[in-house]
Amino acid sequence: MTEAKALTKNQTLVLGALSGANGPLSAYDILDRLRPEGLRSPLQIYRALAPLVEQGRVHRLESLNSFVACAHDHTHGHHSHSPVVFAICETCGQVTEFSDEKVAQQLRGWAKDVGFKTGKTTLELRGTCRTCLAA
Amino acid sequence: MTEAKALTKNQTLVLGALSGANGPLSAYDILDRLRPEGLRSPLQIYRALAPLVEQGRVHRLESLNSFVACAHDHTHGHHSHSPVVFAICETCGQVTEFSDEKVAQQLRGWAKDVGFKTGKTTLELRGTCRTCLAA
DNA sequence: TCTCTCTATGTCATGTTATTACATCTGACA
DNA sequence: TGTCAGATGTAATAACATGACATAGAGAGA
């Protein structure tokens, strides 16, 4: 098993901010939370986010222009790279992360048929979660 | 069969610009193309886009912050609302639009299981198309 | 130890995407 | 003709993201 890559100071701060939040944060939201730690510019946030997203420790939600800490465990250095689905509640902001092998398989099948080489997959559901529906 | 809704002048211009393009355009790209027609501000573009997207004549690509004309026929006023998948070639910019009932079904199944009410679904594949792979 | 180099960091400026607020125009129709 | 609603026009600004360049610190090797 490979070791998890060590994080730099700013990466640690950014990941901490996202882990501590109970929903997605924009880069500027993160910046506001980290001003007390001395961060001052958006670029510092974006620079820290890039490798975190790359490593899968943070996900970018394209439909919100914001970021969430990955719900899975990264302390042991490895995780699945099958595409992730995000269900985003527009009422409470909570994001549920899951992956679905059937969906992945189906998309791979389409790609194979038409000769498309898939890199990153974005799959986001916007709607209302069970809790908010009940309320 | 319901009739297609009539478009306003600016909506016609914007849809025309998107139909004429051979790939996705940002709102500001569209604006640049429509300056000769007298459009001057981003808001004019965004205002025209909103109902076009609403009606499904235009799709927004979240991962590119840009827009494409829907590949399907809207002249007869009706089209399927099953979620659409976009395959975006990062080399040539071409966007292929398709829908996959199995994927849709699978996602509906998940939503049902956890009690999530899905509104809009975003499903975008970034990668390389057959043509660009061959080149 | 010195210094070279690589990575991370800091800062300013700017580029790109999207909306708020408010004014004006136009056509339907009472 | 008056007025009302929808479409349009314009300025200003908010929100998201990156380019360019300077600085700091840690580790390798002379």
C-alpha cells in the first residue's frame, strides 16, 4: 500500500477548512476562513486546491464553482478512481457523495463504442435531500 | 403536439450564434459575435440564455462555463427531458450530446432509495474524441 | 560551510464569468 | 389614449480564476 503524500502548510489549511465545513465552499469562502491564519490572496487557495483535487482529497463541484473535502478515507494513500456522483441539496447545501459502478460501466461502454477517451467525469445531481423534503 | 414557443429578438440572435458555432461558446464569446447586431452588454446575453436553457434549446456546460445549442430538434415543440450526457473533446472542442436511459434509470434508482428528489442532472465527460485520437 | 536549485509561498495586477439596480421602449388592449 | 407587462438598454459591481514576478526555505553536492 502506497503512503499518502504529505501536505504542505497551505494544503493542510485548505483541506482543514473544507473538512470543517458542513458543505461546499468556494475558493473565496475558504480564503475568508483562512485569513486568521495569514492567507491573503485567492491564488494561495487555488494553488493549494490544485494538488488536493488532483489527489482526490478534494472534489470540485462544477455546478457550484465550489469545493468539498472527499468523503472517503485517504489516510492510507489509496482510493478508487471510479467516477463519483454528487447529490447536492439546494435547500440545505449538503452534498452526498457516492459512486455507482453500473453508471460507470455504462459510460465506459458508450465511450468504447464511439472511440472517446474519457478523462474526468462530472456527475452532479441538483435537488432536494430526504431531510429537507420531510421538513 | 404543443407548439414551440416564439423567441424574442435577442433570444433569436443568441440561439443563432450558438447554432452557427461549431463548439461551445461562453456568454462573452456570444456577446463578441453579436456586437455587430448591436448587443453591448453581458446581461443581454444572459437574459436571452435563461429561457433558452429553460426550454432545453440551449444547454449549459458547467465544466466549461459555456453554452451549446441543443443538438435535437425543437421545431415541433417537444423533446425528451431524460438527462443528457455531454462528451467534450478537450483537443478540438467538439461536444457530443447523447442520452442514456440505463444511466438515467440507475440514477433514479439511487435517488429513490435515499429519498433524494432530483432536479437538474449534470453529466459531462471530458476527454478526447475519436478523430483527435487518430490524428 | 557555501551555493545551487527546486519547491512552496507571497503579492500585485488582471482576466473572465455573472448579477444587481435602474431606466426606457414597445405593443396589447381596456 | 392610458396603462400595464414583457423585453430591452446601460452602468456598475460582484464573484470566480489566473499570469507574472519576487522571496523564502530546505536539501544536494562541491
